[in-house]
Amino acid sequence: MEGKKKQTPTSSFVAGAIALLFLIIGYEVALFVHKAAVLRIAANRDRPDTVYVYVGDTLASLGMTDSTLSSRGLRPRGSHSIRKNAPHSPAVVAVREKLAPRKVESFRFNPNTVSVEDLQRLGFSQKQAQSIENYRNKGGRFRRPEDFAKSFVVADSVYRRLEKFIDIPRLDINQADSAALLALPGIGPYFAGKIVSYRERLGGYSSVEQLLEIYHFDKAKLDGLRDLIKCPAPVPFGLWTLSEADLSRHPHISRAEAHGIVLYRQHNAPEACTVEGLRKAGVLSEEHAAALSRCLIAPID
């Protein structure tokens, strides 16, 4: 059997292969030249081109006295040279700024509000800082320091350095509105509204545990956000000064109990006016007395 005839590449194929080879070589050369130029600029960063401006006795004719010349490091007579850096193109300046070592700082910051500029001071690149800003602009929020660590632009080493400086304020449940409460885990519109309305009825929360008095607000839900909220002391509840109508608006005082409280404080000495005294007198039920004891009560005048 006659063997297969050997095929030789066509001239167009050879020309294409040669053109591709030259293209690859040209690309590699361009990369090499660019890298070399960048390295050269970086190497000269601390030794910039210098221009020496020569001056002579004409300084005196410009009204510069000997004392002025001396204060500027120049002798009053003869020729002198003044050293100054030559101007560079914007491309060179950009390369030098990009390669210049940045001073990394560590200071307390809230990742939910820190500016892009301060993020760069903390050691993030401009691109990384802008990525964090974009996340926040889209509604993202860092509830805990470990949430910040989960951001893909926050390296483990950077987080270890900054962890002790992260300062995310706790949410004040005596001041927060429904929108702010919605940012808490497990709090939807229903519970956000209930927290606000119950706070108004209480006259302010005296402890975060009072959230458990809200219907269906259980311990698991409270434990899930306990480290995210705070409860500064509210305005003390005026148990011994409010009118019967105002007393009856409190969630732990019924209409009958409000009437009894008014009568009790009218017929008892100030030292007897306590929540325990109301319980012993049968004015308050055991349940309401226990709940009122957790509230901040204004002292009787």
C-alpha cells in the first residue's frame, strides 16, 4: 500500500504563525519595558532628578541682604547653587504615588460610618475602601465586629490588627425608632412596632429583660440580640404623682388598680408608699406588683 503523502504547511499558515510569534514577543517585550520603567521610577523615588539653579552677586541687586541670604543657607557673595527637584509627568507622579509606602494607622472606628478616607488610613486600598462603602450604600450593615471580618476585602491579618479598635455602638432601645430596630437580627416590622409602642406605655425600658413582656418575644430572641442593644435608665415612672387616667395607661396597672393607687397614696404616709406596700394592701395583683418592681419608679416627694 502506498504511504500517505506528507503535507507541507501552506505559506499563509507559515505567515500567520510568524505573525503570531512576533505578536507574542512584542507583547512580552512591552510588559518587560513597562515593568522596567515602573521599577526605574520606583528606584528613583528617593533620588529624584535634581535641577541646580545657579545664582550670583545679582541677589544683592534684588534687595536680598546678607542676613536674608544667610537665613536661606546662602553666602552673600560669589556663585551659589540651589537644589530643587525637576517636575515630572503626571504618569510618573501616579506611579510614584501608587508605589509609595503608605503609613498604616490603627484607631477606633465604626465600620458602619467610617469614611473612605479613614478606611485608607487604616490600611485598605482605595478600591477596598470603596467596596465597603458600596456595601453600606446598598443597605449592608455590620452588626458585630465578626461581621466586618467576613467582608471579602478584609484579610485575616488586617482584622486581627483592627479587631480591638472596632467600635460598633449598641442600639439604645429607649431612643431607637422602628426603622433602627429593623436592623436588629430577628426583628421584623411586627416586633419593631411592638417594642416602640410598649416602650411608650412603660414610659421607657428600665432593663432589656422587659422586652420579654412583649407577646411572643421569647428568651431565644432576646439572647440573639442582647450584645447589640443597651438600655440607659429612662425617665422614672411617676407612680405617686400621675393621675388615675395616666396610671391606667401603664401595661401593669388596670383601671381598678389605678383608682386604688390614688386612694392609697391619699391615705398613707410617704414612707408606706412602695410597690410592696401596694401589693400587701391588695391594691396590686402579685403579677403586676412583680412587673412594676422591674420599672424605675420616681421617689415620692
